[in-house]
Amino acid sequence: MSPVVAQATGLGLAFVARLITGAQGHWLGCPPKAEQRIYFANHQSHLDWVLIWAALPRELRAATRPIAAKDYWTSSPFKHWLTSAVFNAVYVDRQRTDDQDPLEPLLEALNNGDSLVIFPEGTRSSKGEPQDFKSGLFHLAEAFPQVQLIPAWIDNVQRVMPKGEVVPVPILCSVTFGAPLQLQAGEDKPAFLERARDAVVALRPAQS
């Protein structure tokens, strides 16, 4: 399909996402600004990265790429087209092999100047509380200290499309963006990952 069709599909999906969820973006710790960033958030649904993408201003979407599990999002021609042509996703292998670092596609995207949407838990959680963050965020922060790390809390999306469901239910959702983080001098991996997770949890609305 042509780039025009892909662009129109993206605009349509953003509209549908906002129609179903509201896709409200609350910028508490930083403004929506056109600069290279890594947005990292809690992970509860396949809709998570669509919701963040839809909550971003239109001018930021083109330069912001979600991370997508290669085995799932290339398992059908439509899902492959949707994630590659519409969302320009960065595909990652969920299983590390001896001959490839799973962070390599992310490093390449950051080297190209792209912004990323990642979920440091690595897998979806249905318990409300984020699981411990995996080491990828630490390595990205270490390799790209000039890129802003923006924590985000996605609220209510697990009720729109719970794990195992395929039909979304209209429910008001929001994405709250916090203040930028940086890897501090001498900060080790466990301390940084705990601080990053705490920054995400701190954005959770009081009623959630």
C-alpha cells in the first residue's frame, strides 16, 4: 500500500483511539517538545503503545517509534504492514540469541535520531503494579546520555483491552508524562532501574 494510505490509516487510528479511550495526554513534568526522547511506561495491554502514540501531538508522532515484539507483530501481513508502514515500529526479538543483541535495533534507531516508546517490564502485567524493570533501559541511558528519558503512566487501558481479549471496550484512559530522568554519575544498574520504576509509579492517579 502507498505512503498516502499509511498516513491516512495512522490519522484514522489516532482518531479511533481517542474516540474509544479519550487518549488524554497530561504533561506534568515536561512539555510536549520536538526533541529526541525515550518514553518509558507501564505495560498492561497491546494498546499501550497505540495510546501513547495517539496522546502525542501530531508533529511528534512521525519521529517517535514504538518497540514491537517481532514474533507477534509480523505474524500476519496486516499486522506487519500496520506496524511497519503506519507506526514505523522498531522490531525486537523477545528471545536473545548468541549472534544478536536484542537492543541492537533500538541503538540503531537512536543513532538515527528517532525517539522511542519502550516498556521496561518486557511483558504485560495484569496486577496493576509494574513488574521489575529489565536492564535494557539502563543500557540505553548509558549509551545515549543526551537523550531525555521520560517516564509515563498509562491509566485504565487494561480495562479497554485486557490480556487475552481482542475487542476493545470504550473506557476513558490517560497518559501522564513526568519529568525527565538521567543516569547519574556512578549510579549502578539496580539503583537506576528502581528509580526509573518509582518515577513511573509516582505518576499513577490517586484513584488507580
